[in-house]
Amino acid sequence: IIKMNRQQRRIRAATIAVTGMLIMSLHPVPVQAAEVTSQDLQQIQEGVLSWKNSGETKLLSGELLDGAGTSQSDWYAFDVSRMGLEQKQDAYLSRLQDAVSKIYEDLDNSIKTMKVTDWSRIALTASACGADPTDFGTDANGNSINLIEDGTWNCIFEDPGKQGLNGYIWSLITMDSKNYEVPEDAKWTREKLVDIILDSQKEDGGFGLQKDEASDVDMTAMALTALSPYEEKAGEAAQEAFAYLSSVQQQDGTMITGKERTSESTGWTMIALCSWNRSPFTDEAFIKNGNSLYDGYQLFFMENGSVIHSLDGAEKEEDGNSMSGYQAVYALEACIRQMEGKNRLFDLTDAQPISKEKIKEAGGGLPELKEETEKDKEEAIQDTQNRSLVITSMLVGIIAIIVVVLVIRLVKKNAKGQKTSKEDDDEW
């Protein structure tokens, strides 16, 4: 049955590709008159960073520096490092080491509150900034922390897939970010993860977060990005996945999540194309009504440099948000790297190393860490939930006090011979 399904998918993908070629031969697709350059993309990146900077002399300072270890800070540190900007990465790495050591002070509790992709994000950020994630900080016993070992080879979460397909995807991306040698006792190898991801491909060629969920643009693009170093083994699956992405691209060039056109979905599709050395600007499978992915992506950028999440939300977005911003910067960096023939976005073998001594020295000059740091989206949601619980508890307490007062009054009345009916008791 599996073989039949795969064969059907191949036929479907080939049919879509041939049909597209026939349509384009009858109605040639206009290509942008003005060629987009890497300098154009760099200017947009700088606009996003300027918006995020908010007056700091360096991006990796202030709240972003103190927030090391959260997605809202780490991905911006990753961004500027991949762009080749000097942003005091040594100081950021010192803060990030402290955050990692704190995680390992009570690892059992950290595993309950964190996800395997947190290990991937921190390892990728540390590596992009110039550190060695296989020797990054110390645990409660003073032992060196190996983020690659604990996050991938012998995952401390036992199964990276507990988080869904993205757990396998990001574990593979992290493994391949540098030429890490597979340990002999590794439970999770590159080959095993590639097989799991390929076996998760759905009938329409896409990938979903869970087996019982429909294909998702973001997840499909991430899967393609992770599989890009394995062209020989994953080539046919990639054709099917790109055919799925092409089939759901909108007429304005954007990509959708659910029923909304989002910057993240559009950006990640661009990353996937670049990972397979295909152009998000001129690839004919991704030009609809004369609009490329890049044309669609530009619709999300505001005049102040920020990037909005959706074009189809319940309320029109007037200003961008942090997550859309950092994803836009690394999506554009993927394009720049593909245009200039550099390493793929997540191939960090070209990252400039920073010595442990320099990181330690930079940490010695930092002020004491603030207790309140910039929280990421999930932390903010959790805070909101906690506040809701507090308010609910207060209301319950007030109601309880009222009930107690009324009961006391009732008891006093009963003591005076003023009895209530059964119906009255039920109402109370």
C-alpha cells in the first residue's frame, strides 16, 4: 500500500509539473523587469534590524542581550552573525552560556518546561555566533555541556518526535549545521531522521506537524530545508513537496497558513527553494499571475522596517512583530547566500570562531543580569494565563467569602427559629 501511495504521489507531482509547463507555454509568465540584487535584500534586512534596534548602539545589547536563551533574542543573534555583522557576539555568548548553565541546574524540570527545538535553536545560535555547542557552559556538577549530544544524537527528550515532525526536522538541521561525527552509541542518526521525515510525507506531497494533521506550508518548507543535503535520497520527495507548495501559492505570490497569507509561510518557502538552489525570484513554478514569492513577501513589510504576520487577520496589522522580523532577516539571508554562492543558511561551517577566553573576558565586563528580560511569544502567553489564573482565584475567593457570610446569617436566623425551605438551600 505504501509503495502504491508513493507511486501515486510521483504521478500526481509529474502531472502538475507537466500541466504547469503547458500552461506557461501558452501564456508566458512575465518575469520582473528589474533584477533584484543582494544589496537590495541587505537594505531590507538593515531596515528590520533598525526597527528592532530601538536606539541601542548595538542590536545585541539591552533587552536582547539579557534575553539570551529565548527565541526572541537568539534568532536575532543568529541573524546578525549570518549577515557577518560584528555585534558583540562574545558578550552575547557569555549571556547565552549563563542561560544554558541555568537550564542544566535542574535539567529534569527544564525538560518538562522546554522543547527539543529549544536545544536546536540555542545550539545553532551559539555556533553561528562563533562558539562550540559541544562544549558550551557547565552543568550542576561542573561538567561541560554538549548541546549536540543532548539535543540530537542521544536526545534527552528520548524521542525528538514528542514535539511532532518539527522535532525531527530541527534535530537533523542541527546535526548537519557542522561536520559533526556520529558517535558510535548515537540513538538518533542522520539516516534515521531522514527516513522518518520521508516516511511522514503525505499524499499531496506536503508535510504536517502530526501524522493525523493536514499538510502545512511551514512544515513542508522546513522539511525540504532539512532534506536539502540529501538530494540523492530525497530528490523525488522534494519534487512532490515543491509541487504541493506551488499548488497552494496565492495569485499575489504569497503563501498561506490555514486560510491566511502569512509572512512566515512565504519566507520559509523562499528558504526551502534556496536550500535546493532554486530561485525565489524567477522559479517559474512559483510565479503566479506574474508575481514571484519575493513580490508576495514585500506585501508584509511596513515603512518603518517592521514585518507583519498576516494579511488576512481579524484586524488589519499596522505594525510588525518580533518573530516575523527575525524570520524575515534569515529568509532574506538565505536568498543572499544562494545568489552569492555562499553556504546554505544553516550550514554554519563558515562561522567565524570566538575563543572561550574571549567569551569569558567579555562576560566579565557585563553588568549584573536584570531579572526581567524580554520574553518570547510563548512566555508572554504563559504570563497571560498565569494572570488569568490569579484573577480567577481572587474571584473564587470573593465568592467564597460572600457565601460564608450568607451561611453565617442563615445559621443565626435558624438559631432564632426562622427556618428556610429546601428550595432556599438549593438556591444558596
